[in-house]
Amino acid sequence: MGRNLYEKVFDLHTVRRLPSGQYQVLMGLQMIHEVTSPQAFAAIRERGWKVPYPHRNFATVDHIIPTDSQQRPLSDPLAEEMLQHLERNTADFGIRFFSPERGEQGIVHMVGPETGLTQPGMTICCGDSHTATHGAFGALAFGIGTSQVRDVLATQTLALGKLKVRRIEVNGRLRPGVYAKDVILYIIRKLGVNGGVGYAYEYAGEVFDGFSMEERMTVCNMSIEGGARCGYVNPDQTTYDYLRGREYAPPPEAWDRAVAWWESIKSDADASYDDVVRFDASDIEPIVTWGITPGQSVGVSENLPYVRDFPEAERPNIAEALEFMDFREGQPIKGTRIDVAFLGSCTNGRISDFEEVVRMIEGRGLRVAPHVRAIVVPGSMSVKREMIRRGYDKVFTEAGFEFREAGCSMCLAMNPDKLKGREVCASSSNRNFKGRQGSPTGRTLLMSPVMVAAAAIAGEVVDAREFFAAPVGAGV
């Protein structure tokens, strides 16, 4: 019986079995940002420890950095202090910092892939739950807490339990207007936000085989929203083509040897799994969340559920979500008025996300609805430069969107980009929890970037497939 990628990579990085039953696992790469690292570095200093493997640790600033102006000192004194701590800590311990001043800054889960740090067969960790993004490359990537950031700085290892592995296959062809974001929201809706607890998710099948690396990253990014500890796609030629020539990718003289090893860690054709789930791609339509978890969603053509349709134990949560969102049972999701539109985040802030939106709006004279505040936030400085090179900044600003600096922005609102009061936001980010976007009463509807753009222009939730297919001024 063969083995799957999770088993191979986990075993290759295991140092020893611990008395607790967990395993001490080497982390090939730790990504660091400004929010979860200050206390970790402080603990290292207090104990007089060193960072023995600084070349396996890399840092960036993303959560607190403003997107309107990044001029130093930052306008928020606390944000400026956190950035200074990160600059000092990385300099003192010899860790590379992707600096805004050098044009290197970006969301932590985007900098790793862009620079070629993220590679197949690696173990990766970061003090951020969406570290699962890196699994798109065939890596095992874990979000960790501050105390674990400290442990990895000190030892380059983590104590981990061994997970079960669920293979999720999506076969067939996606219909036009259905994107990677819809695929992962559909999977979470079907399996539940706790369905992946205790599992690593292996994404497979015709749809994932045909996805670009950026589409795979979108799916793996939200594995955590389905309860999984990590999610991954087996590496293939798409992976290798993406990595070739990047700063930290293997050089030409080592390239063939690296690819041979990457091929060896792929799941074997006869690998066993603890569970296998299969979905038909043609069943998926554009998805919109209506509630306060990413699993509370419907297809854009559907109506909201009735409380009675859920198991009795779940009904209080469904009723709470409907009340908070000010929705009625059975109402259509289409036609929901929005106040804010957010295009960005580590889920959907990559060049291909913006490229697809530009393809829909360029040259059509479309404008953001007068009552909607719409912002476009590149996930990294690299993405922003490429957007400007292609002229996307002008397309967006001419359509009434605000074009911003790189950062996490309104995904979690640890910066000036926040909802106000009971505003409703169409968002391409990953979480719709209460208070997630900066207002304790603000309401978030998760959807794909194209769906966000359609909602921004229409002023309400619409089916982007119909909206962008209609002649300008048809009032769809």
C-alpha cells in the first residue's frame, strides 16, 4: 500500500516521538509577522537564547500596516511601535525582513510563494491561521500561536500530533463564472466548519489539476475555515513552472534534482486515506455567505435556509446568524443591499484575482454605485507594481474604486480600514465572523472577487454571470 504526501512529508521531518504522544517535527520554514512575534522574541531575549537557524525564518509586516499611506512614522503610534519592534528583532537575530522601504512588503502568505521560499515537501509554520495557503505547493503548512513562534525561533521544531487525511476530489468542469473561491466555500458548506477537525485535507481531481497556483492557494487558504489543520495539493508541472527562476527557488544547476525529489513526495497512486469525498464541479455556482461562519452560505440563485431544516442542535446558531445579519428565513440572497466592497486579502489579493475583475469591467463605463465605498487592496507590493504596469490601477479608479497600498486591510481591520456600524460588506476575504471587519455590528458577505465587483457596481448582491453579460445600462 502506498503513502500519501502528508505521511511522507510528516515522517521525513519527524525528529522523535515525545512522551506526550506528539511528535517533534522540524519546520523547514517559519514566516513571521508583526502581530504574533513581539512576545515570542521577548521570551527569546529574556532567556538569553539565540535563533540557531535564522536562514529558515523570514518576516514581513501586513496586519497593522495602513493601506492609504505607508509613510513613516505610521499614523497609528501603536502600529508604528509594532513595526519598529519587528525591524529591531529581525535585525538583532539576523532574520531577513521584507521591508516596505525596499518595496518587498506583502501579506505573509503571499511573500513566501512570490519569492520561491514556499516549495513542495516543506514543513512551514507562521503565527497566522491562514498559513495553510502554502499547502498549494505540496507543503504541510500550519498556523501556530505566539508560544509556538517562540519554540520555532529557539529550536526550529514544533510539537505536533499526527492528523488523519481526507482526500477531497472535485471532478468535471466548472461552469463559466465559477471560481476557486466558490469551490472552497462550497466544500466548507457541504462538510461544515468543523468537518475537518483532526484532518489534513488533500485536494485532488480534475478541477484542482487544472487550477493555476493562485487558484490552488485560494482553496488551501480557507482549509482552516473548514476545521482542517492544513490543506494541500500534490505538486505537478504547474507548481514547478510557477517556482522556476524565483529568488529562493533552486538554481538551474540544482533544478532537475529538486524536481525529482518533489515528484517523489507526491501521494502514491495506491495511497490510502482515512476518508474520501467527491464532488461534481457542475453542481457549484457562485456562492455567497449569509451568516456568521464561512459554512453558512448559499448559491447566488438560492434562498436562505429555514431554521427548521437544520438538526435541532444547530438551530440556535442558525437563528442567531439570521438575527445578527437581519435576514429572514427563505429570502433570496440576491438583492441584498451592500454599503462596502472589499477586493483583497491573502485569499483573493493576487494578480489573477484583479485580472479577472478587470476583464469584466474594462472599457464598459461601469461605475461603483453612489452609496457604495469600494476599495482595491493588492496583497503585496509586487502585485501592486504589476497592477500598475498593466494599467489596472486606472481601470479601477475610473470605475470608482479606491486603489490602495498593499496589506491585510479590511480582512481583519487591525488597521484603519474598518466597517462602520451596521454596514454590509461584500468581501473577497476569508472570514465573516462577528466583528471581523472592525465593527462589532458590521456584517460580511463572503464571495469571489468578480461577485464583489458586481455587487459594488450594482449596489446589491447580484449574479455576476448575468450582471456582466447584460448590456451596459440594462439594469440587471
